[in-house]
Amino acid sequence: MGAGKSWTTREIIWHKRQAGWNQIFVLDPHGTSVEWRGVNLITGYREIADFMQWYMGEMRRRYKAYRESGMVEEQWTQHLRDTNQHFCVVAEEFTTWTDNITEPMPDDCEDEKWKPDPDFVGKWFRCAMTESRKQLMIPLFVAHDRTMEILAKAKGLSKLRDAALLEVELIATIDPITTEAKASGQGKIKLPGHGQWIDIELPKLDQKRIDFRLDESVISDAQSNTKKVEPKLSTDSEIAERIWQLEFNLDKPSSDSSPTPSLTPNAQSLLQYLQRTGRTSAVIQEIQPNFKVKGQRFSSEELKRLFNELVENSLAVWLDANTIKISH
């Protein structure tokens, strides 16, 4: 928890989109379209189960077509690319929802005779793990652990996992102020078939990516220089901050109200409050009774997180566990 799995996953998806993978399926039973723009979001346990069943059927169909095509493997995979049949399946937080997946009943089966296969998820996992490469139906599993029992109730497949999967482990660090786990920027990678884990450094990310659309109109307009493209708000926090500025801060000069992009709206409001009251330092216990956003007050722990946001953005420094000095 807190090591950066979701943020890193989204960056991998973005790079795959830029590399020409036009079809990305995200299996996330609790996901919303707002956070997954530009991909095929499949949400809901039944919908995910239906997709898994389709995936295994599509795998069988492709292998049959491959055997009958007369092509060698390289020709077949190029054919799949040329016809835009290559896709990626992202099993987001895979270990948290698989217990709720039940094999869908086939249309030609009588209700009273139907018994779902208890190994349905395991079969899908093994299919995606072992048969996907030649058919370019590539999976990306996001999980809290790498044991086969945790991954898909698939005991006894650790050797197959080691031989088939490229694995990345993210390393968390504990924030000394908030005592919360957060991404350290460090990780390890293990290549398929190799037992050694190699230390890696991950790129620094300032925000979670939620939009995976390749905006071709913006690119073409920039090249032709014939149309002005309005700047796009890429995160919900930026949208919320812009709305806040328009609705509640109309009397301030634009130079005073311009948001710091990497701050959340509440942290931005705190910064403006400190600047407006002319403070050079702030103590949590002193700020707590007076600072509020749209009538909402904050607990000491919530204020500590907002203070820490200012520190992480070089807008303040910690003097002690409850006090920050404002940078000017």
C-alpha cells in the first residue's frame, strides 16, 4: 500500500498508448470513467467475468486461425498489428476482487444443471500468463503480492510465473511526519526466466494520470499553427481548483490566485489563507480553529498532510512536528 502501484500502472498504459497500442482494457470493478478516459473500462464483477470468458474464447479462436493461416509466428503477429487486433488487459488491484468473480453460465446450459467452475479465475490467469504473447493479448497484473495463492488461487505455478512474467516490485518508504507509506521512487525488476532482481529507479511523477487519449487534433493544430488550442485541465484536482477560483475568488487579482499545479485544492486554499493573513509560520493547533474551505474544517491529521504538501512543493519547511515556516 502506498508504494505507487496505481500511478506506475497508469504511466505504463500511457507509454503503451504512445507506442501504438490503441486498445487497452482495464478490469476495475470499482473504477469510474472519469479516472480512465481513453481506455475501455470494464467495471462490475459480472462484466469482468464476461470479459474473462470472452478473452479465453478469443484466445482459442486466434490459435485456430493461426494454425490454419500458413504463416510463421512473426508474420502472424505482424498481421495482428496491421489489423489492429493487438491489445492490453490491465487487471487493476487484481488481488482485491478475484474472490467475487464467478464463471458466467453459458447460454445453452440449463439453470438447474449449472455449477460454476471454482477455478475459473485461475484458468483465465494461466491463459493470460502463458498463451497471450503470440496472440498479442498482453496482460498487466497489479497485485499486492506475487505468491500464486494470492494472485489467482493458483498453487503450484510459481515456476511458471518465474518463467513467464516480467515482474516489477515497487518499494515504499514511511513518511516521518505523517507516518504514511509513500512511493520512494525505487524498485526492482525481474526478467522472465531469471532469478535475479535488479534495482531500478522509477521516473518521478507529479500527478496521477487519468486521461489516456492521444489528442490528434491538438497535434495537428500545433503543426499547422492555424488554430488556438485551449490548455486542457489534466486532473480532477485542477478542474476543482479552477472552479473554486471562478466561484469564490473573483475579487482577487489573477496573479494572486493562480494555483500551484501540483497542490490539491485544499492545500492551495491553505497556502492562499496563509499568504492572505501575512503569516511567516504556521502551527497546526493555531490554524485549525480558523481555517476552513467552504465551511469544512480539518482535523489535526488532515492539516498535517496539507502542511506536508506545502513542504514537498518547496513552499514551506518543517520547524518541528507541528510547525512550518512559509517560504516567500
